[in-house]
Amino acid sequence: MAEILAMGEPMLEFNQQPAGPDGRVLYLEGHGGDTSNAAIAAVRNGASAGYVTAIGQDRPGDSLMALWAREGVDTATVIRSADAPTGIYLVTHDERGHHATFYRKGSAASRFRPENVPEAAIRAARVLHVSGISQAISDSACDAVFHAIAVAKAAGVRVSYDTNLRRALWPLARAAAVMHAAIAQADIALPSLDDAQAMTGLATAEEVADLYLGLGCPLVLVKCGAAGSLLATREARTRIPPHRVAAVDAIGAGDTFAGAFLARYVAFGDDPLTAALYANAAAALTTTGYGAVAPIPRREAVEALLRGG
């Protein structure tokens, strides 16, 4: 069984490319979904990973199944639905960065329920990875994630939680209440600084770390985008500086950070700081290409960046 079991909603991606000489804008087909991206990042960096979700019996669903087969992500816990579609999204780019437009209402993943949770697979894993999006897509999916967390905790399986706030999916107050309730049960919290600022009103990564440690999560990694990251435990704080790369698209960078960190921390037994340094480099490399999946680096590229190559 998979060491890392991720749970959430995968989607088919269409990513805007630079306009050609004739001015036409083309879109590159790819794949996304935050926890799916994290699972792929974990596998590319040496861990075994599986995915818990529901997708449609449609071409986007077939494309995702083919992706996971190529990447080595275990799909034994993927449900195919004949009466609900797979979600899709568009990514556009401008001077303010990247912007995603989602088409996921009524998706198969949004219909996921607690009774669909694969309890045996969770008990057999070493870590369960979920996110705010995993819970935001519907009330039943939210309940399913809480049930999955309860199964993991009862079995001694560690829980990893990435905020990935999407304000279009739910009111901010509900997002904060649900995510903080989940983080209080997590072993690893992976908030981004801007998510936490929006939900808490706090200003700094140190304040955010204090909050989530205070909720009971023993290991917090605050992702600060181009400013690097902060690793925090009850005993220490360590600022991890950014890597300077030729960034073109930041989508999926935080997901790569999560998957690469879990790969090193869980599968290789790295201490949290070593794993976080590795994840920071992997996330930086992800920004050098377009799309959520294609630029996710493999172990050799990450190690070369860490060596200064």
C-alpha cells in the first residue's frame, strides 16, 4: 500500500500560453488538483503515494487515470462515477500573476461522502494528506475528510493538512472554522502565509506558526511564496530563504512543497529541517514551467539545485 495517501479533487487543466505572432492565445492541456499534485510530487521525489477521490466516467477522468498510471500513483481508491463529471479549470496570466477559473459544480469529487472513505487503505498508510479544497467543494466532502482524519488518528497514521484557501468556494468564516478544526487534529500543517492572513488577520509567518502550534499541531511549515518558508515546532523556528529561479508560473508550487516535504520526511526519514530545505527547492523549480504537473521536478533536479548546480 501507499506510504502517502492523498485525498481531494483532481481536475483537468487548460493553461494559457503566451500569444503567438498572430495574437491567438492557446491553452495547454494538463492536470491539476492540489492533493493530486502533491501525490505526484511525492512519487517523483522517491515516495509511494495513492489517491482517494471520485472522478467521472468521462474523457477528463480517463486522462487523469492515465496520468496517475504514468506517474506511479496508486489508483486503487479512486471511484469512477457514471452520473457526475470530472471538474476542469482554466489558468490565465497577467501582470498580477496567475488566475484560475474553475468548473466543478456537481463534480464526482464534490459528491464524495463519509461512507466512501477507504478506511483500510488509510490505516495501511503512513500519512494522510488533505487540504482546505478537499473540504471546501461540498458539505459531504468536508464530512468525508473529517471522517478520514478520525480513521487515521485512531490508527496512528499521521495527518498532513494544506490550507489552500479558495474564497470562491465558501465563506471566509466557515473556511477558517473548518480548517482550524482540522489543523487542530493534524500532525503537519502546511499553511500559506496569505491564506492564514486572510483567515486570521495575523501579519507575520511567526504569528501564524504560533497560532497553529497553539491549536495542537506539532509541526508547522508556513509557505511564504517568493520569500521562502518558515519551519516551526514548539522548540524552534527556522527561516528558509528562497531560491532565485526564472519563475513563469507559480501554480502548483505549494502542492509540490507539500508532496516533496512528505516524501523526504516520511519515506526517507529526513528530519523536518532537511525535508523542508528540500521541499523549498522543489517548489522553486516548479515555478519555472507552465502548469501544475509538468514542471514538478524529480529528485535529481532538486538535489542539483541544492548543490548549487
